[in-house]
Amino acid sequence: MKFKTNTSPFFSSENNVRSVMLQVLIALIPGTLVVAYFYGWGILINVALSVFFALALETLALILRKRPILPFLGDFSAFITGWLLALTLPPLIPWWVIFVGVFFAIIVAKHLYGGLGYNPFNPAMVGFAVLIISFPLEMTQWIQANHINTINTLQTTPPFGFIDSLKSVLGIAASTPDWDAITMATPLDAVKTGLRAGMPYSDIINQSPYLAKTTSNTWLWSGLVFTLGGLWLLYKKVIHWQIPSALILALIMISSLFHLFSNETYASPLLHVFSGATILAAFFIATDPVSASTTPLGKIIYGAGIGLLIYIIRTWGNYPDAVAFAVLIMNMAVPTIDYYTQPRTFGYGTANDKKPSSRRENNP
């Protein structure tokens, strides 16, 4: 009588690339809508254009590489790359800037290395890094936000509706916007500029109607909603706790240390965690399964390294928000981190165990 014998592994996972990306997409939607509420239609236009360019360039690359198109488009990896890149861009940014960023993300950072699974760097962060270095003016034109109504809180309204926003992005508006009148510095940029000018940190915060009150800080509310999306991914076991926890904890620890040392010279941990792209990086960018560390200890080192680099570059570097550069630097360190943090082989590694060095030792 013959019995059917199965080989290991004896368990299966419901997570595949498509299901993982769909869960990430679901988690991104609430935060994206909150950011769009504050900054207007330009955010959603960014997402639509970036995703369109990502899918178009992904299709082109697959054709040139003679790969099947539908299976790779159906895994939603290019979709998520375009979406994440769009969330890092100012509203009303010209369409061609979006195209350049997506081109470097999809073609250069992804397909020139062999496609999904072979890229050593996070594609969205490569696209952002290219844009912030090449087009610093366009990348810093953040329009004034529509703040939540609170007592004694200034409220402004995004200057463009959907049609005007679309015309501005496509470059077909009747007149060029007066950017000095409708834009403002981000919290990180405002604090960095003030501290470099010698202003006390408390004065910088108190003089800004957008930073003085917690209820009017749009970056704080956006970060909280993205945190809920990240917790959803943790609950669904799409990502693991090590990277986001290590990143946020490392950033809190180093920022708290310097803030306690001189609270008028260094920004508070709250500003560092809930301003810029910190939360987005912790749950959605740094956890990229291809470019991130894969070992349990390695994930902690990788996440902590990103958190420390974010603070170092923000505090002493030239860029207010250093997420992209911190992620890319740690991407370079991933092979070394994984090599030295491999879990021990089952049956070896104790003081009394000696791993055989050759087959001859096993067969004297």
C-alpha cells in the first residue's frame, strides 16, 4: 500500500505580493484623504498622475524586457510605488516633476536592477531623492493648509479648486500663481530655519499659528491617521513590529536627549515624530520587504539606524526632512546587517556544540 508523502514546508501563508500590496493600499487611503482635506485637490491629482506614470512606465519596461505584462501589473507594486512617491510631493507640483520622479523610481531603481525582488533601494525614495536634489524650488512649494476650526486659530483655505489645481499642475493655467502668497514653510523647515537664525525653539513654535496649537497642526493629525493605517498592517501581519518600533523609538530617544540638554536649541521629539514623513516612513516605506533587512535582529538595527540618521540629517544637514536619504543609506547597509545577524542554525551555536568543518570529520 502506498502512502502520499509531502515534503516541507508543511505550512502555507496567505500573503502573496498582490494581497500584501492591496492591504498596504487600504491602509494608505485614510491618511491620503486626510492630507487631501488639508491641502486640497492637488494631493489627489499627484496620486492619480504618479500612479498613471508608474503603471505606464512599468508596462514599457516589461515590454522592453520581454516579460508578461498583466501578472506584474496585477501585483500592485508599481501602483504602491507611485502612490507613496505622490504623498511626499507638494500639491500643485508640475506634472513633469512627477514624471521624472516616477521614471527614476520605476525604470532606474527597479527595472535596471532586475525588477521586483532584485532592487536594493526603495524605488519611491530614489525618486524623491532625485527630485529634492534636482528641483529644490518645486519640491518646497507647499501651499497653505486648510486647518481645523479651533478657537483663536487662523484658518486658511487651499487657493484652488479641482479645475484650477489641475490646470496649475498641467501648466495650462491662465496665469502663474503667486507662490510667495500661497505657500508656507513646512514645520520642519520653519523650525530648522529659525534655529539656524538663532531663535529660541519656544519662540519659533509660539509665533507660528500652525505649530502653537496641537489641534491646528495638520502634520500631527495626518501622522495620527497614518499611524492607524500602520497598526492595521501590523494587525494583518503584513509588516513586522521591529522596523517601525525601532525607527520611532530611536528617533524619540535621540531627539529627547538633545531636547533635554537644550530645549531652546533642539526641536522636541513630538515635532520630529509627527512632522514630515516620519510616520509614513516607519510603517509604509522602511518596511519594504525587498530593500529592508530580513532577520529579526537586523530589522531592529535597520529601523534604529533610519531613526538616528533622520535626526542627524535634519539637525545638522541641509534637508529639513531626511527620510529618503536615511532609508537609502540604510538600504546600502542591509546586506552587511543581514550577514552578521543571521539566526543560528538549529542544533549549533551552544558552548558545547562543535559544528563539523568537513564531511571527513563526520565519517572518520
